[in-house]
Amino acid sequence: MDLDLAAVEVERRRSNWRRDGIAVGPITWREQGEGWPPTLKTDRAEIRDADSIGIALSKDRQEGEVVLFKGGWCDFSYWSGRSTDEPEQGAPGYPSAMTVDGFGEVLDRLAACFL
């Protein structure tokens, strides 16, 4: 999975999310080569060997996050903010790796949770 192309998918959606009242955090990049625990950075130029990117969204009390791993799967989570609701979690793309377009679909699925 080309994480740089995946980051473009996030950026293509950022203004629409904001227009819909969704707060959008920075893209976080995880460095593969710095040992454990891995470091997260928001400046792509500081990352030599990225093994994941992540984006967090929120609106009112709702929270959601997608982390895409270079192996082609995601960690997906969304919580409605209601104390009676359990978070929705999944691993889209596992065990079969997804495409960058598939990652875009996961981003759209997350954003739809907030509407």
C-alpha cells in the first residue's frame, strides 16, 4: 500500500468533512525504523520508513479514527458519544489487502457515521 497516495485520499476529503462540522485532526505517520514503541509524527518529511498513517475525526461527543497499515488493512473505530453505545470497531482489508480506492471507501464510511 502506498501510504503517500492514501494520505492524498484523506486530504481530498478534509474540506468536505470540515464543511459538515467534523473536526479533522492531522494525519499521523508511524515510523517503522525507530524501535518500540513506534513514534507518531505529523510531518511526513521526518519519516524514513512509514508503516502506517492515521486520521481522527470528531463532532460533538462523537469520535472516530482510521489507521491504515502499509500491509493494506485498517483499524477502524467509531463511537457515537452516547454512554449506552459500544464503539464500532473493525479491520477493513484484513486479511486481503485493500487498494487506495478501498481506503477511500473506508474514510467515507467513517465520515458517514457523523452525519
